[in-house]
Amino acid sequence: MYASAKVGCIIVIIAVVNLLFIEETDAENVFENGVEGDIVCPGTNKKLSRKAGERDHYELLRKQFENCTFVNGNLELTFVENANWDLSFLQNIREVTGYVLIVFVFTEHIPLNNLQIIRGQTLYSHPDDGVGKYSLYVAKNGDVGSNVGLRSLGLEKLGEILNGEVAFINNPYLCHVDTIAWDDLITGPMRGPPQIDIAAPGSCAACHPDCNGHCWGPRKTQCQSLTKLNCAEQCRRGRCYGPNALDCCHQSCAAGCSGPLDTDCYACRNFNNSGTCVDKCPPLEIYIPNEFKLSSNPYGKYTYGSTCINECPAHLLKDRSHGACVRECSPGYMADDGNFCVSCIGPCPKACDGGEVTAANIEQFRDCTVINGVINILDKAFKGYVE
């Protein structure tokens, strides 16, 4: 009793606690947006680590990203050193919210031909640079001795990189990325031209004449579509679908568009609400002025990444006060049995690891309501700590 008062917590000692642990990089945590049918998959944050053998690592990648259209996080493609392995499981990906990392990939082609936007909400930090700054980092994708390696990225539909820089380092067979107008793709500030270390000049086929020197490959279908540099002055604040003054994309668009409406965008700058680009998702509640009260909004949706959805995926909690899908509730709130964040009655649940309690570590147990394991409260916790 005395110990509880001193620590200022309510302690429940239990021998065994079953914890719910969500690993968001688990490939099985995919979520289907029932409105649009898009498959949203969590990204990874392993950088250049590999915890499995070559074949098992490839299978983990395939399981992680197969059938995905949206990657909520980073797309890390690493250690695919067998040139014959099939990467077609990447072909449906349209959006990556974090960075794209491609290192030690020896297949000739990476079929990211439907990727439209890299948001760069998290940036890759190379060990030599320290600070994260890359939204697209492609390095060491070839073996000169065996004449195998990456030759084509296949990013024909990539229309915008919202944040971060790009780098191509030690890619002895990679072609055409030096022809790309990166100042058309990259929205944020560029500290200088991208670092591009690729195949030797003269070893790559020329762009098709219709591409005007900007392409991802030699075919006519592989031209880079310029949606910023070729715009009329009236469209300079955003993007365009043609050279005329009336060919401006809607301000909510990213990566280009097929027309002037907010439903014509290839990707959304902020949020996608069932095919319409919006600045924010419809609120879950609306104010009724003549009744001076809040009422449930039948069109309200939760914010999940850059998408407005009717229900949050099972591995996230529902914060109705902010209309968002979250990993953890705000201070003063806890998750109920329905995965909703609700106000705590009294102290919010807080789990702490057990162990020996002394005057030196007693503050670690402040506000705990559950102890994982057991605690051993010693006399010296109250008589003073002596080494």
C-alpha cells in the first residue's frame, strides 16, 4: 500500500499477460478499401538488413507487396540477386507514401510501370549521409563480373515525387534515367542535379524520336510525360494536361491529370475520397446550426494515409474525435473492445515490465496499471539506494 502511494500508480501484478502485438510490416496486414477496391499494404523499414536466406527473403517481398495498389510506408526492394526471379507482383502499385529503395536487385527490369506518385513522407538515410533525404534511392544493382544487373526501371507513369531527392549510384547496366527531366518530377526543392551513376555512354539505346529526349526506355510507349515544364504560365502553380492556358489540372491533383476536374487526377495531392481529390476527408460529424448540436454525418469517413475510407483496417484504431485511423490513442484515451479510442475513466491503462524496484528506478513505474511479469519491492526502495 505504501509502495503504491509513493509511486503514484495502481499496480496489478500478474504472472502472465497475453499481449496483442501488431507488426505493421507484416505482409498479411493488407486492407481492401471497399469503396474503390484498392489494396493498401503496409510498407517496410528494414533498409539494408536481411534476416532470411536469399530465397526466403524474396518470398517475403512477394508476400508483402503482391496485389498491392497502395504502399502505406516504404517500398524496399533489396537483395534480389537472382536475375531470373519474377517481380511481376509489383506491377499493380500506384502509390508509395514513403521512399522507394532499390539495392542489390539484379533482374533486368523492375515492373513498376503503374507507379504514379512517391510521396516521400519518410526519407531514406544512407549511412554516409546521416540525415534522411532520399525518396528514390537506386544503388549497386549489377555484377560486372557476371554481366547481370538492372537495365530498366519501368517508371513510365511516375508523375510526381512530392518530397525528397533521388540518387542512382553504381548501376553499371541501368539505362535512360539520365534522360529524365527530374525537375518536372520533383516538387520539393532540389539542392542540385541528382547523382546519376549508370551504364556507360553509348551502351544504351536512344529514346524514341517522339519522346523529345526524355524516356524510361527506347519504345514510343516509354516517353516521359512532362506535366509541369511544358505548362502555360497560368498552370505553373500545379500541373497540366496540355500546353494551353485552359489545360490546367485541378489544384488538388498530383502527378498529372486527364482533364480540369478534381476527378481527373492521376493521384491526389492530399486525400482521395472515392475517386475525388479533396483537401480533407468528410467529417464523421456535422454541425446543425438551427439545432445547435452535432449530428452523425452519413457521408463521413476516416482518414487513412492519403485515402478516405468507411472503416479502418483491423490493425489500426479508430479515433472518432479526429476522424482518423491511428496506431495508438491520444493521451487521455484508450482503446475499447471495438477498437475505438474512448476517454479513460480514471488512469489510462499503462503496461510496464516487472523487475526489481529501487529508489533509483521507481519513477519508471509511475502511472502503471499493469505489470508484465512480477515485481520485487526491496527495503532499499524506501530506505535509500546504496550501491
